[in-house]
Amino acid sequence: ISTSVVKYGTGSIYFDGVGDAMIAKPNDIFSFRTSNFTVEAWVCPNAAYTTYNYIWATGANDGLVVYVSGGVLYARAYNVIDLLASSVAPALNAWSHVAVTRSGTTLRIFVNGVQTGTTTNSTNFATGSGLVGNDGTNAAPWYGYISDLRVVKGTALYTGNFTPPTAPLTPTANTSLLLS
């Protein structure tokens, strides 16, 4: 926990890229199946992006992964296929709000409240256990800070451009994880 680089509140989670990962429990936290969902967080990368830098991941072929590679933000089904690429990646040494939502069969990715990518998607994201800040093998670590991670199962909170939160996130209906 870092108290020196903070978006809101009194701390953020710092990942130095050396074996760091936070395990999200319970085991079905990222198990969205084919339903609507929202995963969002404030991120502040503090090192140049490498080939893959995972913000959050699930360690199986049918899990949702959000990562940065080559200056592009991606959402993908783990180890299977890139589903969606953003036209913008979080800036280095600055806080950016990142959100991935699915409403019906529309998967969207947002950076700082701006929809930067969309695609049709009905993937069954069946694997629910997840990692924050790594891929589980330390081959794709996050370098920097993550704050206010919220997982909402059954609801797409954002379906168009929005103003990013201006205070710590709070639980909404269907919130299954909130790290603030």
C-alpha cells in the first residue's frame, strides 16, 4: 500500500513488477458468463510499457484480461484473442480512469470517460478467479499504482462517454468487489 501516490482517500496499491499480484476473491469475482458487467479502476503507470502489462487478469482461457501493450489498451479473452483495442492508453506518471463494460453484446473500453473502442461480443467469461497487477506468471506485470478497482456483475454502468468519478468509488447495485 502506498500513501505517497494516491488518487483518492489514503492509499493506493503499488506494483513494482517483481512478483506482485493481488488475488481477487471469491473465486467467481470475474465470472461474468455472458451477462452485463463493469470493471473499472484508476491506474497510474510509472514505468515504460513492456510487451504486456496486465491491469487485471484471470488465469484461464475463458477469463477477461485488460492490459497495455505497445502503448495500446486491450481487452481480451485470456490467451485466446484480443477482443477490443483502445485508441488510447493510460499516460505514464498520471492517473487515468480505465473501464471495460459489456451491455448486451456490446463490449466497450473507456479511458478517462471517453469511449475509445467498441465491438460486438458474447464471450462466456466463465473463469472468475482473478489477479490484479499481474498475469500469474510474472511475465506481464503492472508497473505503477492501481486505486478504486470496482467490479459490477450484471450491470454496465457506462454505455457512452461519461465524466470520470471525482471521489472514491462507492458500491452500486451488483458490486461484487470494491478496492478503494
